[in-house]
Amino acid sequence: MAEFIGFGEFDEMFETFEHAAWRLETRRAYRSDEETKTYQRFMQGRDAGYDLNDPWCASRREQSALGKRFERVRIVDDPPTPGQLYLLDGARRNAAVGEDIRNLRRSDAEGLRLPAEDFWLFDSRVATLLHFDSADRLTGVELITDPVKIVRYCQARDAAWHHAVATRQFQAVSPGGRR
């Protein structure tokens, strides 16, 4: 039976993990992004105007300063969707606060048989499977602790990380990518 946790408990996991938080991003769009002013500015062809002092950025910087790693692989279509272009642009914000983001073309991810679902993996011991509705809204966070499932998420992480390309390098060869 699936165990869901609240968004507050999920947020706390980014403060309480010990070593590494790793994410696979597979969606073509995220409603939470589309509802931001930075997204609107980006879609108008303007600088998104990321605030590197907002609470999310401050938390990432603090955790990174403690030696904790934030890493993610983003699956990108060819050509990238508008939402994926926004995420490629936003990677500079993530990098500025200590995240390491790499990208992988969807066709390569499919060839590697990576899961087609978004998840976070914390310290290679606990995962959270992110559930979305048809409008790309995050609707729930499923806590995964089953060791067999955790090993599968670790294998997906290792394959994705090995084959993914650093954002700057990916942007240089990605059609439609902009800096």
C-alpha cells in the first residue's frame, strides 16, 4: 500500500538528509513553474530575474555549505518544450546555490529504460515519487522505503548520471536552447 506524506514533511527532507539528494525530472512541463513571474518573463524573451536570496536558494546554499550534494538529471525532448527551455535557463540559478544539474535527451533516457516518473532519492535510502495530475500540478508525494525499490532508483540514478551531460555543454548543442 502506498504511503503518502504531506508537502511540509517533504520539504523537511531537504533539510534533514545527510549526504545527497538526487532527482530525476521527466516531465515536459510543471504547473508550479508556469505560475511564476520568472517563467512569464522568460516566455516574453526577457531575463527571468531569479532571486538568489529567496528561501529556496538560501536553504540550498546552507545545505551545500554543510557538504551536502544536490544533483539532478533533467530529461529533455528534441526540440525542448517551453517548460524545458525554462528549466535549462534556470539551471544557472540552481548552480549558483550549489546544485549540479545534468541533462539527457528523452530518446536516450528511453534507451536506458529510465523510469518515466519524477522522483527524489535521499542518501540512497529513501525515495519520494512525485505524483502529478493531467494539468502538470504536483498532487502528492509518495514515500518509498522498500529496499528493492530503492535499489532500482539507485540503478536509475547511476545510469542517468553516467549518460547525462552538464547543462552548459547541453545548451551549446541543444536546438532552441538559449543562455
